[in-house]
Amino acid sequence: MQIASDVEAQTMDDRSRRRVVLDVCVQTALTLLGMGIVVPVLPIYASSFHINFTLTGIIITAFGVARIFVNIPAGRLTERVGYRGLLIAGPLILCFGAALNGMATGFWTLLMSRLIEGAGSALYTTTAMSYLAQISPAHERGHVMGYHQGSILIGASLGPIFGGYLSDHLGFRAPFFIYGAVVGCGALWTYWRMKERNGRRQERLPGKAEAERDGRKVKLLEIIFEPNLMLANLVTFAVFFTRAGAQLMIIPLFGYGVAALTSSQVGTALTCASLLNLVTMFTSGKQTQRFGRKRMIVVGAAVSALSLVFFPFLAHGLWSYLICTIFYGLGTGIVVPALAAYVVDTPATAGRYGIAMGVYRTYGDVGYILAPMLMGWLGDVTHGYVWPLLSSGLIMALASALFWAKGVESTHQPVRVEQLPLS
């Protein structure tokens, strides 16, 4: 008896599998590149419509709110209609949202376009991650997830550079149309590169919703409330929470306000951290096979937590600031691929990788939305950056400690699957 992913993985030879992984990673990098283009432009573009800071914040947050509500339905959709169409549909929805954003005339048009973009992003990201989990054998899954997370980081890191340049020379609306064009190129890439299998147009997930464990169908709520997955996803929440609250908000402000660094110095430190994060993601996947998912998750989370806890006490100069940010990047580079592999390897998922990835992404997006608001409020109340950084580190430490104490190592258990006809 073989588990669902191994059934799928054995239908591909190694060369075909590597080609598909590369294709998905290229599309992911293009998609995140397009999304990143508007990062430095969106707040200024929104304010040009003479709306206040609160409404500007709502427009930025709407993207993540839409993702929260679409992640799990997107995972279920992969089980019903297949991957290939959704890998194209998600970016096309993003294209439409980006064009609508570029033609916006006021707050409500901006809000609607951001909600559409968030839905497209959730549809694509959940589909891509569950597809890679499906085609990857257990012994390669951590490595494959590392490559995918690395492609996300590449696109997201390069996008703002191009976005700033485009807005300087072409105005605030142009980056949104370029964003749509780049994401559209990703959809075209998938259309031509994701070859049809067995002469069919769609690729369905073996097992669909009929994935079974112990002779019965596995339900959605069983996956959502499975104890080990909940513990792992608490770490996912902490990772995204600290990324949005600490890395993207408090750490840069700390560099300006406390360490007395220039913009270029803060940017250099954050870039170094991102580069190390990228290298670690590409290499740590293999280590999850050697040391186990659980151990790598806990080690990576511990490194990130310690760097955040020590940050307000040590990072008072350029080199100490650089070292602390680098250690934070190292920790997240270790933990993220291991988390993604753990979530889909846990027997409770019973081959329902789309649902598992949808839940995983939802936990992360909730943390990503809550962190800026809570860390900003805590900074205002405490009149400084110490408690926001300490609380971020403590959240990460608590989540990893609970996972270490109560979670079990993921095992690749047999799952009986009914092979569906391709249609």
C-alpha cells in the first residue's frame, strides 16, 4: 500500500519532476516579482486619492484579508478541478486586480482591486504548494519546499527595486500595469510549460476528497483541528507574525531610531539577512531529511526567537545590528521549508495536500495581518521598540516550545487512495 504522494510521484521520472518543480518556481518568482513591484508605490498611490491613514491601512490589509477567506476553499478546489487550470487562473485574477488598481478612481475601486488581488494570490500560492507536495516523494519534499520558498523570496526581494524605479520615471499608475503584465507572463509560462499528462487537459489530485485513513474519508475539520497540525501551524503563525511585525516594521525603525543608522545601512543589513535567508532555504530542505522535520522547525524557530530577544540589547551599532538581522534570517530560512514539509507529511492530512496547504497559509496570513497593528500599538503604549521585539521573540519561543513538547515527528504513513479518472 502506498501513500497518495508516492503514487503521484512514481508517475514521473526524476527528470520530469525536476522540470515541473523548476517551472512552478519560475512562475512563483514571476508572480511575487509582480506583486513586489507595487509594494513601495501602493501607500503613496492610495494617499493620492486624498484618503486618511486609516483608509490607506485598510487598502493594504484588504489583500491579506481576502487571502484568509480564500486559502482553504482554494485547497478544496485543487481536489475538484485539478492543478493546471488553477495555476493559470490565480495569476489571471491577479492580472485583473492589478489592471483595476491601475485604473482606480477612488477608495472603493482600490479596495475592490486589492480584494481581487488577494483572492488570486491565495488561489495561486495554495495550488502551487499543494502541487509540489503532491509530486514530491517524501525524501525530497523538504528540499522542494525550500526551492519554492526561495523563489518566493527572490521575487519579493527584487520587485520593490523595480517598482520604485518605474514610479519615478512613469508615475504611480504604471507599476500596476507592469505588475499585471509580469504576472500574466507567469500564467503564459505555465500554459506552455506544464505539459498535459496522459493526453488529458486537467491534472486531478489522486484521491481528491476521497483520501482515506483507517478505511474512512478524512474530513476538513479533522485536518484543521488535528493536534500536531495545530501545533505546527502555531509556529507558522509565529513565523509570519514576526516577519510582518519585526522584520518589516520594528527592526527597520529600531535601526533608524536607536542604532542611529542611515537608510542605506538599514537596507544593507536587511538585504544581507534576506540573502542568507535565501541561501538557507535552498540548503536546509535537505537537512530536514537528515535530522527530521520537527527538529529543524524547533532549531530554526529558536534561532529566530533568540535573535529577536537579544536585538534590543545588542543591536546598537552597525555590526551588531547586522549580526542580529543575519541570525534572524538564518532562523527563518531553516524553519519555513521544514514547516511546509511537516504539514503535508503528517498522516492526518491523508493525502489532502490542498486542504493542508490552505490551512497552513491561513495561519500565516492571520499572523501577517495582526502583527503590524499589535506591534504598532505595543510600541505606542511602551514608547519604544524593546517590548515589541521582546514580545515577537517570546511568541516565537512559546510556539516552538509547545511544538517541541507536544508535537510528534511527521511520518510518511500509508494512505489508501482511490485513483480518479482524468477528465
